[in-house]
Amino acid sequence: MASIVTGGATAQHKAKIADDKAERRATWLLLGPALGFLALMSIWPFVYLVYASFTSYQLAIPIPIEWVGIKNFTRVMSNARFWSSLGITAVFALIAVPLQIALGLALAMLLNGVTRGRDIYASLFLIPMMVAPIVVGFSWNLFLNPIYGPLNAFLKGLGLAPPAWAQSPDWALPTLVLVDTWQWTPFVMVVLLAGLHAIPKRVYEAARVDGSSRVQTFRHIMLPMLMPYMTVAFVLRFIDSFRVFDIIYILTRGGPGTSTQNLAYYTYDLGFGRFEFGLAGALSIVQLVLLTAGTMAILGLAKRRAAAPRETELPPTVRRPGQTAAMGANT
């Protein structure tokens, strides 16, 4: 009897091993093409980019490719145009991203208070985000044209002297911020609207019963609960702000002069304007390092802020139990 039981257990174990092997083979069979495509289209180009950044790769000059070490990195970082492009990128990100967060929050709260036709209004707000960036650039280029553009014609009809917008050294960068904000504020709105829907209604009801004003409810309930969603939106938009290229290429071409030449456009100019692929690869690596460091700093700051104890003026029914106990001990 014992031998029969032992033999049955052994057979089950062997069958399980065979099933596991068949499952692994099926998994690799299904994932193999996708992994191969990923390696071919993403991993291999990145590896070759790293390799090219340490060589004297120049497409326009038929010379043998030589290993130059970190020479490309030192050349890039010692160039004044790099620091100018980095400053323009930082200014663009520090203006456009907070502006989009603020406007996206306002639109999300506006839509959250709508009871009828919310989906229709949300769909209309999402139209700019669904349009291709190249189309957005051409559309705004026509709209802001200083000669036949409708905006300048309207301002001239009011007796004003409108600027040349994208062609003006003073207005070119604010124009890019305006266009990028117009296109990507709906994305922030969607993220924060999802956050508002995730807040339980009983929290608002408890705050209203305890006499919390709208300002107090917004400041001490909505904002803290929306902070994870705002962090996600901020990080994604911060990453995209470093990669802005389409609207710059269409509207300003990095000008006037180099007043709107960010790191992405400078990399394009080195690689496809001067065909100095070694320098362009080094600049891409530097940009990746800066972007990674900035993203980690933002996430670290958000994590420390979330972990730090906060003394708020929440109504008693929506305070955390630890807060209420601490306040009772103090009194």
C-alpha cells in the first residue's frame, strides 16, 4: 500500500516538473519575439550610443573611427553652448511644469464639480493632448505669425503693438512654454481628476459636519491626498520637458540665435546638423544622467515630505487616530 502511495506521489511530482518545463517553454516562445524586438530597437541602439560617445565618430568626415575616451564629454561640458542649453532647459522645465500642474489642478477641480456632461467636457479638454506635436507646432506657427496670424491681427485691431512671438528674443521662450502648456495641461488634469475621484466622499462629509471651510478642506484634505498624483504628474512632465523638440523645431529652430536651444535641440544639431555623432552621443549620455538625477531628487523629496510628520488643522473626525490622541495628551 505504501509503495502505491509513494509511486503515485512520484508520478505527480514528475508530471508537475514536466508541466513547469512546458510552461517555461511556452513563456519563452511567446515572449521571445517581443524581447528580440526590444533588444533590436532599444537595447542595441543604446549600447551603440554609449560606444559612439567614446569614439571620434563623424559621418561627414571619412576618417577611421578612433577611441577617444572621455574627450567628447569634456569637449561638450566645456562648451558655453552646453551650459546655455542646460539653462534654457531648466528654465523651461521650472516654468512650464509647475504652470501645468496648477492649471491641471484647477481644471480637475472644475470638472470634479460638474454633474452633467462631465465626460463630454473632459473629452473636449483632451483634444490638444491627442494632436501630434508636429501638428501643434504648425498650428501655433500659423496662429502666432507676426504678419498674417489672427492673434496679431486681433491685437492690432485693439490698437496694440504685438510682438513677433516666436521670432522675438524676449518672447520666444514664453511662447514655447505657452504652447507646451496648452498641449499637456490636459494630461495633468486627467491624472489629478483620477486622484479626486479616489478621495472617499465620507471625508468631505466629515469635514463639512465639523465646520471646515472650503479653503481648509482644500488645503488640509484635498492637497495632501492628491500629493502622490501630483508627484506622478510632475515627474512625467519633468521628464518630457527635457525632451521637448517638435515645437522648438517648428516654431523657433532654436532661435532667435540660441535663445530657445535646449539640450534636446542642441543634441539634434550636433548629430544631424554637424554629423558629430560622438559628441551627440556624449551629450545624450550627459542629458540622461542629469534627467535621472533630477527625477531621483524629486522622488526623494516627495518621499521625505510624505514621511515627515505634519501638524494640520483637520477637523477631529478626519484626523488620524495618532494625531487625535497626541492632541488629547497635550490638553
